[in-house]
Amino acid sequence: MTDNLDPQSGDNLDQGAGEGTEVYTSSATEVFQEGAFSWKENLNPDLKNAPFMQKFDDSKEGLGKAMESYGNLEKLLGHEKVPIPKGDDDVEGWTRFSKAMGIPSKSEGYGLPNMELPEEIKGSALNKERFAEIAHAHKLTPSQASGLWKLYNEIGIENYNKAMSEYEKSMGETVSRLKGEWGDTYETNIELGQMVINKFSSDEEMSNYLTAVLSKDPRGIKFLAKIGDQFAENKVGEFQMKRFSKAPEEAMEEINKIRNDMNHPYNNSKATAKEHDAAVDYVNNLYKIANKANG
């Protein structure tokens, strides 16, 4: 017969068991206690004490966050890895980086499109070959270079249109002011001014430049109109009287030319007193210059 163990020991034999058979039960051990969960206890000391592991609590929630972080890392490492160049002189590093980013080996590789520009600004705009060289020097990707090229031209066109709008507005104000001052003679005076520009311009480019510059301000238009009026009234001699920087030989040649010109105010009896006196002063100054050669 088998003796029963002390009931206070916590261990008992099943009274219904057959003779010689012991059945062990436990009421104190093998019991899960809340709060005893620990996943870090199963890690090796180096991993357990690593700085990055301190971000995660030693709990079920901490374990879940650690697994989530690992999953994100797996996704990141699944992408193609591009080495970052160590500096501007890291030729090999920049070569690898450029290849990975699709940067062409030569500036021609960007294949920038032609842009439609106003004819007036084509000569001053940066051409696409030069732009591509700049983009390549700064290691822009094809999409960056193409986007910047398009934006650059759009800004140029926008600035041109703005300048033209302001110019047209200014010209409108100038025309209105002169029409109010000149009345019916406005068109005639404008033609006289343009005649002066065309007469003294060496080519069309110079003519266009002078017209654009002098016609922007009423003072410029009046100046041209006044000169044109002098030509129309055959009073060009008045301009000759104001040129004193001549050599003695040139002065004597000018004197002879004037004395032989019966229409010149110096000889013309129909000239006004003012014109005749100015012509006389001019010829007297020419004599002074000519006499220096004999002085």
C-alpha cells in the first residue's frame, strides 16, 4: 500500500489510480503569470544591449514594433543602392552615381528640344548646346535638365512680352502727347525724323536701333523732327557753321566752297539777318583756322 503525501506539500496522488501508478499534478508551477512576457531574454547579450534595441520595449508591443522596423528595412534594402560620392574629386564615385541616375556621359546626351522664341530675342537667348553644357557640368539628370530648359525659355518669353507691353504703353502715351502738341503736323514731323535716321544710318540694323532708342521719348522725336525740318527747308548750312574742329587746309577748302555757293546764307541776299550773321561768323572762324598755317 502506498502512503498519501502530505496535503500541504501541494503534490497529491490520484486516489483513484491503480496500485503502483503515480499521477503528478501541479497547482503552483507551470502557471502563466501576467507581465512575465520577455522576448529580449532570449537574445544574446551583444544584441540585447545594442543601442538600437533600446528603442523597443521588452513587451509584446515592443516586439511588434521591432518586427515592423525590420520589415521596413527589408523593403529599403530591396532597392538598388547608389553610392554617394565622397567629394567633388571622387571621379569614380561620381561616375557610378551618374550612371545610376541616368546622367549622360556627354552634354549632347540630354537631347533638349528646340524652343519657339520670338525673333527679336533669338540672338540674345542662351542656345540649347550651351545650356546642355552647363546642365552637364552641374550633373543634372535628364528630367531636371529638360524641365529647367523649358522653364528658362518660358521666363525669357514672359519677360520679352512684358517689355513689349510696357513699350507699347509708353509709345501710346508719347504719341498722344505729341499729337496734342503738334496737331495735324504730327505725321509730317514723324516722317522728317525718320528721314534723318534713314539718311545717316549705315544699314537697316542701325536704323532700327536709332528708331527704337530715339522714338521712346518725346524729346528724341522732337530732336529728329527738328533736324528733318532743317533738311526740308534747305538750311543744312547752319549745321556746317557749328563745326570748327578743322585743319587749316580743310578750313580754306570750306571757305572756297561757301563763297562759290550762291544759295548759302553767306551769299544769299534772301537769307534772314540771323542766318547771314551766323554764316559770316562761321566764315570768319574758318579764316582764323586757315591763317594758323601762315602764323
